[in-house]
Amino acid sequence: MTRTTNEQPTGRADTGTPGPSGALVPVLAFAGIVVAVMQTLLVPVIKDLPQLLSTAPSNATWVLTSTLLSGAVATPIMGRLGDLYGKRRMLTASLSVMVVGALISAFTSTLLPMIVGRTLQGFAMGAIPLGIGLMRDMLPREKLGSAMALMSSSIGVGGGLALPAAALVAQHSDWHALFYGAAGLGILSIALTLLVVPESKVRAEGTFDGLGALGLSAGLVLFLLPITKGSDWGWTSATTLGMFAGSAIVLLLWGVYELRAKAPLVDLRTTARPAVLFTNLASIMVGVSFYVVSLVLPQLLQLPKETGYGLGQSMVVAGLLVAPLGLTMMFTAPVYARLSAKYGPKTTLILGMLIIAIGYGAGLGLMSAPWQSLVIAVVLGAGIGLAYSSLPALIIGAVPASETGAANGLNTLMRSIGTSVSSAVIGMVLANTANNVGGVAIPTMHGFRVSFLIATAAVAVGLLLALFLPKQRPAAHTQLRASSEEDANLELAEEARGGSRLLDERSRELGGGFRGRVLDAGGIPVARARVTLIDRRGRQAGATLSADDGSYALAVPAQGAYVLAARADGHAPLASSATHTGDDSPVDLDLSLPGETVTA
């Protein structure tokens, strides 16, 4: 198992240390936007790639597939490396690899070097969970909600803004300029990160799980590759079915190994918690719905009016009409913070998916004019922005500080899987419903509407999954963990399920504390009871969970009078006053919970 160090995160409201620069949030969000640009950079020139690279269309698709695969593999791995060795360090490493990849692509017009460059660009996707982790470690609670919302939405913001910009460059300049621009943005982001963003002191102890990383990478590649290439290979071909079967076997073996590993790449026990599991499953559905609009609207807008339903817009105008999707997502972040503070992230996730459903439902009848596409983009941007913003808050509220990077990396991966599935399914739908005119496949209005119905169905499934999320108190996502000290106590409690030796060591390190057992009215130990330490000003000074034998231990920041509050399911809460004299010996104090509560 791993645990956090005893160093406080820089700039937290309760640490007394100097806060981070006010530019930290925009700099990290800018890094996320730069990374997201890589995903849609080549969308305006997709149809021209075979000619530009002098290769067959089936080979040209590897230019997009390689970025998708490397991004999926890198996201959870970079998150875990950030937890172990420093999130800012891994963020700058991700951006540096992206810059190298962009420059390789900028200097070539042949297939193999282009695939290599695009693969390196995909590694930057790890910047999203790393940025969220840095925000959690450094920002005061009152700023954390909107900051994480902006960072989480940056993947959509970057994708939306990149479309018109890339279209403008591709239409009026050499297409290689796209990669020069991407490299320049990456270098600027690295410089700003080094100047503005301090390194987080929160660390997970342990070693990097290389075998786990290799197993996860193999399983993801075997799963995502047939999804992205199934249309070319055939969905019932031996290659496609063999890879899906191989993926299932590899991921099953990987899961068994991770459960036995002392320092796993992904803590599957944490991932199986309802709050994490249902958030990740809902994330897949949100990813599916997000990508549908990115595939449908640009094609509808650019189809000639002679088709009878095409809107006849240029590449640049089509990009500008879709761009509000990303802009609305960005402006939704502060709205999300206020809503979530009042109602909780579960409610905002459900609200966001309801708005997405309304957007796609209304979109079925709003495809006859360019301005209607703008309306669809704005409504969907608001819904997707709320949904994306809720995801990191739900994850962070359910995992220890030392697993923030890895857990958010896995959540980002779930979104990527959703977009990959969406790309494959919608691509197949549009291809199978297209009209063949002179050897050219032209998408039909029927195909567009079926695609919108699929997105609506995905959101409906996501809504159902969200209903299974545990209920959270308002603002719980920013207050469940008051400091890295509490994170350490909560996580150590999980590790010491058979006793409190590690917690006793932790108490001695910080000058003693309180220890004892949580018992019920009959003297039977109560496991997983939450014990909270409250100082004389009424502020939370620490918290932990009792082990299987009911034992708990809490360090104290200073001598003086405290209140120990305990609560557990099926029992009335208890508050007990206690005093610590400041020596190095823990004070023994058993907490006896009153009898079981009676529900009306």
C-alpha cells in the first residue's frame, strides 16, 4: 500500500503557508487546453490525409488512432507517476514529449514519422489529471470547485476552439503550420508552468508498478484498437474478435495482479467504491455524448445545399459555429461551482446530463439552418460543461490525496474510452446510412438523426448510473478533506485495518495525540466509524476511520482542549471532550456510541 508524506500542501487555507500565485488556475487550464488541441488538430484535413501523406485511406487513419491509443495509455500512468515523483514534474514532462512529437510531425510528409509524432503528442493527455491533482494540493477550498471544473472542461474547450483555428490555418496556409503552432503552444505552456506553478509536496510512498503499467497498456491497446479500426477490418473479422478476446484476458489477469500488488498502479479496491465506480461508468456515457456533436455538426454544416439538407458553409464558418461548444463549457465552470456548493456534485452531474439530453432531443428538429447549429452547440456545451466539471469533484471526494493523480487519470481514461466508442459507432452509422453518389459516400439526414438518438440514449444510461452515486452533502467535494494531514490519517486508517500501529507512529511524529477504540453500547468494536477532532475554535483539526478492531488514533496540532466526535451507520453520533498536555504520549480514550438510531 502507499501513503502520503507528512508535508502540507502549499497554499491550503489551513496551512498558514504562502498561497500559490493567482495565475496558477489559468496556467494549468491553458495546459489542459493545449493538450486537448492535439485531439482535434487534424480534423479539418482528415479527408485530405491520404493525399497529403501519399498513402491509402486505411493507413492514414493511423495518424488519428495513434494519438488516441497513446493518450489512453499515458493518462493513468502519468497520473500515478505524478503522485509518486511530483505532479508539476510529470506535467512538464508530458508537455515536453508533446512538443517533440509536434516538431517531428511538422518536418515530415510521410506516414511512419507522422505516426511516431502523433503518438508522442498523445502522451500529453496526462496533463489533465495532473493539473487537477495540483489544484487539489494547493488551492484553498473556496476556490477549488470552480478551478477543477475549468480544468476538467479544458479537454472540451481545447477541442472546440481548435476546430475553427485549425480550419483557418489549413485553408490559408501549409498544413504543417498546424504542428508548428502546436509546438509553440506547448513551449509557452511549459514556460508558464515552470514560472507560475510550484511543485506539490504531497507524495505517495512506494514504487512505480512497471508490470501493472505494461499490463494495462496491453489491455487498453487490444481493446481500443479494434474499436477504432473495426470498420476497416470488419466487426466480425478474426482480427477484431481476437483482439477483443485478448483484451478481456489481459485485463482480467492485470486485475488479479493489481489486487495482489503492494503498490499497484491502480488501487482497484478504491476504484470499486460506489462513488468512484459509478462516476467512471457515467464518464464513459458523457464521453460518448460529447463526441457525437463534434462528428455530426461540422459535416452537416459543410455539406452542399444541393443535397437538400446540407447547410453549405465553409470549413472556417463551420468551425466558428461549433466553437461555442467549447466556449460555453469554459464559462460554465463558475456556474458549476455555485451550484455544486449548494447542491453537491452529484446533483450538478445529473443536471448536466439532463441538459445534454434536452440539447440532443431539440437538435433532432434543429438541423435546417446554421443558426440552429449554434443553438445546439451552446445548449450541449452548457450540459457537457456541468457534467465534466462534476466528475473530478466526485472522484476527489472518494479517494485519498496520494491517489488523486492516478484516480483522475483513470477517470479521464473513461472519458477517452467513451469518445472512442462514440467515434466508432457514429462512424459506422453514418457510413451505413450514407448515399453513394459517383463513388462518394454522402452522409444523410437520417444518419445524423440516428446519431443524435444514440447520444440521447447514452445520456439516459449515464443518468441511471448517476442515480446510484452515494448522496453527498453540499460542498462535500471541497471539504471532505480539510488538509493533507487528514488525508494521511484517513488513508492510514485504511492501511491499519487490523490495529493502529502506523497511526500511533504518526501521532508520535506530530507530538502525540488521542487513541483508543470506538465501541457500541454493548462494548462491541465498531469498524469504519468516522472520528473527527475539533479544536477550541470549532474547526476540524483532523479525522480518521476506525479499524476492524474499532481502534483509532489521531495526531494533535498543539496541546489544549479538544472535542472528539464519532459517528457510524446505525448509531447516534457522540461528542466527547478531551485535553492533551502536549507531551509525546498519546492519550487513551475509548468512545462508546449510543444505541442504534430508530428511523421514522
